[in-house]
Amino acid sequence: MSMTYLAQREDQQKLEWIDGGTFSVLLDKEATGGQLTVGRFEVARGEAPPFHVHTREDEIFMLLKGSALVWSGEEESELREGGIVFLPRGIPHSYRITSDRADLLMIATPGGIEGMFRHAGRDLATSRPDGFEIPKSLLAEAAELYGGVVLGPPR
């Protein structure tokens, strides 16, 4: 058996994301022939994306470290360290980190959602502009470009 793609940690793109967290692109659609995207969030208490829905991909989140509240539709659940959640496309969802720090693994299939993170996030290999933030309008634009719809504010 041979590997068709390998990227060491130092080779993975790391982006500044909402609420000062980071999103690392571990595998993108180019690396997987379009099959999936794998990313990793390293975030702090209170980090929460807007309530949203994906039209193109299903998502899986595994909480490697920390705790969070997860909303799927109107249902609220607690996700504890080691827990995993499957979020099918078309189902509105969001989460909020409730621990001091959290480490989340995200898998999306098919691949391509990394384009949204690249469009709105800032590559940490570049200089950080003074006062950098991701405005809601840019987040909504990035979501729309990649098949997402922002439905409302974070929960």
C-alpha cells in the first residue's frame, strides 16, 4: 500500500479564524481527489460560528479536547471530550465552546469547504494587519460562495 498524500504539521496551512481561534487545513479537496476536507480548530471559550446550514457537504466534528454545546436544528446537546457528532447537509447547526480551550477535528464530505475558511480567514504565514477581524459580511459571503447559508447569530 502506498500513500497518495502526506503533509506534516509544519506543511499544513493554518488560518486565523473567528474569535481569535485557528483552523488548520489538514487535508483539502485537492489532496483527497474531492472526497473530503479534514480540518482542526483550536479555539477558546465562547468561540461560536453563526447558526448556519451547508447545502453541499455533511460534517463530522470530534471534540479532541474540551467541551461544547451543539445545536442541530432546535435541539441542543452537550459534546464532551472524545465525543463526536454527525451533521448532515441541509440541517441548520452551530456550536459554542464551553471549556477554556478546545481542540476539534472536522471532517466534511465531499471536500471543498476549506475554500470558505481560506476566503474569510487569514493565513498565519502572512503578516497580521492591525485590528484584523472577520466581519460578519465577509463570513456570510464566504459561506455563500461555498454552499453555506448563515441563518442567524451564534447561539
